[in-house]
Amino acid sequence: EVQLQAFGGGLVQAGGSLRLSCATSGFSFDDYAIGWFRQAPGKGRERVSCVGSNGGSPNYADSVKGRFTVSRDNAKKTGYLQMNSLTPEDTAVYYCNIADFWGQGTQVTVSS
């Protein structure tokens, strides 16, 4: 059974940092790219970042470039999203995605 679980969200003040993790099981993790998405209240789901199967070719939405860093540990079958210099506009539920599978989201709330 394929399982993805995102965790690491929380409440942080503006300027703070969080690291999200996406723990997975049930498939060949290192065969797939990982995507991170977010959905703010009243808005559509936005792709934040993704990284290739071997950790290469990271890319980012313009809104997070220079602040967020995506990575992965294939031995641990886990993906990561390091988020720095957070702003209230980053407040959203964050999801990890691999192929057709989505993890449960983790709430990130940034207070001003």
C-alpha cells in the first residue's frame, strides 16, 4: 500500500523557519520526483517546489525562490521542504505529491 505523510507544520512567526517532511512507504521512492504543493484558504492548490528522483533539477515557484529548499533522502524514502523567512502569505496546508499519490496535508500558519 502506497503511503505518503507530510508533517512538520505548525505555527511560526514571520521570519521564522520550518522544515516539512514527507515520509513514504509502499513503492520505489527513488524512481519518482517529489512535488510540494500548498493550498491557502479560499485559493487553489499551488505547486511550490519539486525535485527529481535523484535529488537533481529542483525548481520553485517564484513566490518561494531563495527562501525554500527542497531535498530528499532516498535511503530514508523521505522528502523535505526547508522553509525560511516565512511570511503570512505562506500560510496554507502543504501537501507532498508523488505520481498520482498525495499525502495528508500539514498546516503551516505564519503570524505577523
